[in-house]
Amino acid sequence: MNKNLWLRRVRNVAGLLGGLLPWIAIFSVLLIKDRPDHALYSISATYYTSPALAVILGAASIVLMCYDGYSMLDDVITCISGVFGLGIILFPCTVGWHNSMDPVGFFQVPMHYSNMIHCFCASVFFVLLAFNSFFLFTRTDDFDKQTKKKKQRNWVYRICGIGMLVFMVSQIICSQVSCIPGWTTMVNEIFLLLFFSVSWLTKGGMLKFLNDKE
């Protein structure tokens, strides 16, 4: 298979998985009649009531780990992103309906410590994705010969990279201010995944209006 075609497909799969994750996770939890309080306060919290997070993020992480880009830097950044994406699943977050020292996740780590690893993995995951969008997707062999569409795509990549960082900062602030509703975490995560999805779907060529004419 032509490498360019393969790369487009991989990017589109990763982008679609990221964009669909929050909505499938939310829908699957809404199907539960007696769901726990705060079960929809974050996508991470749905881990305890729905397989959506583990299945979709796991698949997206494997796709990232198998990504074969145009340079060693592409490969390293996306592979490490995938590793930390798996870390988000393997080390679940804290939820209010479990004791903070209950063993959770694949490694049965006490939830309090699992949450620390979970937050660290999520932070590295999105920082690397933002770096990828802002710096790697915008590269070109000859900046002086960029097409109009390529310049437009670069704007999309940069906006998505900045957007991910903005909502990461927003989540840090929201998690530290007690008067902010807990569901804001879900909002921040939805926008983080939206920017990731748009960036990768643009790179994969699924957004046709931004493609160069062949």
C-alpha cells in the first residue's frame, strides 16, 4: 500500500476515535439506570461503569504507537503519546463512590496513587498531542512554496494545538477551585478531544475543503 494513503487512513482512524470517545462514553453511561452519582463528571470516571474509555482510547493509543511518520521525531512523539494513552486506562482516576485506597485498574494500585499516575499520563498525553499538532503537522519541505490550502491547514493545526493547551490549563484551574462544578472536567475533556480529532482528521485529509487539488 502507498505510504501516503496508509498514513491518511491511520490519521483518520485516530481522529475519529478521539472525536467519538466522549459521546460514546456518555451515551453508554446514560443507559445505566442506577448509575453512581457523578458518573458523568469526567470521561475518565466512566471507566468504572462503561467499557467505552478502555476500548476506544486503547485502540487509539495502539494506533498512535504503530504510527510510522515521515521522520524519527514523528515516530517517537506519537509512540510515546500512545504509551501514555494506555497509562490513562491502566491507572484509573479517583471517583467518589469508591474508597480512596481501594485497589483499582490492571495493576490493582490503591486508587489515590492510581489517580496521580492517571493525571500525569493524561497531562503528558495531551501535551505531546498539542506539540505534534502545532510543530510537526505544520512542517513542510519548502515554506516559500506552500499552497494556500497548506497555509490554511497550518492555521487549523496551530489553533488545535493551542486549544488543547488552553483546556489543559482550564482543567488544572477547575480541579483546584472548589466552587467550580465537577462536570466542568467533562467539558474540558470534550474540547481537548475535539481539538485532537479536528487536527488529525485535517492531517488525514478527511476535511476535503482543506485539501489541495490533485
